[in-house]
Amino acid sequence: MGADPVAEVTGDRPIGVAIVDDHPVVVDGVRAWLATEPRLTVLATGDDPDEVLGAAPDADVVLLDLRLHGRMALGKVAELSAAGRRVVVYSEHTDPETMLAALDAGAVAFLAKHEGREHCVATVLAAASDRPYVPPALAGAMVGDPRPDRPLLSDKEREALLLWFQSMSKASVARRMQISEHTVKQYVDRARIKYTRAGRPAATKAALLARAIEDGLVRPEEIGIYRSSAAYDQPTP
């Protein structure tokens, strides 16, 4: 059995989560959901991101409501992401434009508020270990959206992207493709450049995954819409 990717990030300690939402009933519900997973611990909650993170500066994942006190918080997503925070956006606003805007702002994942405990726990676990995760709402919004500005990726570029989305690192992709890590980086960078030239930049891994799903280059089931916690303990071939 391979190493748990979550443990590779946090060691023996649980993953620290900060919850930012202005609805106490939502905070209580999410806290209860996360409490069912022993690898997760809620460090702080509240309706002000700065206060919550001031109380939990070492939080590994920030679960952030996208609408706080009647205002969209995309700017805060960008600010926290730029500061190195792993931000999971948790919102009832599930139109494709909003989802992609959150990912473009630097969120590592987007979770719809109507999705249940399993997806909430799996999304936070994936975010903590820098793995992409595609809950059903994101998959449904992104798949099958034909766009005239879809970039053309080579077979190798698509393969590298798919394996990178499934794996923890470019090094593991390189081993699987039997190429150098530098070449893997070139494939990923080329895909990003092509999206930028098409007017659809994808600066983060999550945003690039969303673009690829949008264009049918990657299917959600290839990444895994749901993985049980046991899946995180499996070795990477």
C-alpha cells in the first residue's frame, strides 16, 4: 500500500480546516460533516475571513462561502490564493461562469452547497493533498459546453494533463509516461499557453482542469467524481 498523500502534506497531525460562512446553521452542518473524517479538524469558524484566519493561521484548507454579507467574495478568493492558501469555494451560486471565475481567482476546488457530506469531505481531503476533485455540480456545469475557442492539444499534451490531474506531481507523470519531468512541464505549459492565446487563461491546476472538462478534452469520470477516503491510500502506479 502506498503512502497516504494527505499524510505527506500534514504528517501525523490532522488537516486543519477554517470555515468562513455567514450562516451559523451552515457552519454547524459542515463542522459535523468534517468531524466524521478523523484526518480533518476544524480550527476556526466565522463570517470574516481575516478574523477566522487570524485565529487559525496554520489552517491547511479554507472552506469559503463565495457570498458573504450580501457581497460576492471573488476578490478575497484571489487574495487568499495569492497568499498561498488552499481555498475551497463553497457556494449556492453554481452557474458555470461563477464556478470558473472562482477557479480563475485561484480556488483549488468549487463545491456546491447542495452537495452532501461525502463530497464535502472528499473535496477537502483532495485540496489538502493538492489533488483535483470534480464534484457533480462542477462536472455537470462544465461537461459538454461547446466553445469555438477550444484550443487544440496534442495527444501527448492531453495525456500529460490527464495524468497530472490524476497524480500528485509532475514527477509521477514523468515516470508513467517514461519521459523527463521537464518534458511534462513543457506539455502542461504549452496547454496553458494555448488557453491564454484563446483568451481563456488557466493559471491554476483547478482552472486548467475546468477548462479541459469544458472542452471535452478530459471527462469527469477520468478524474473521479467521487473517491472514497480509501482511494487516497492506494499507491500510484
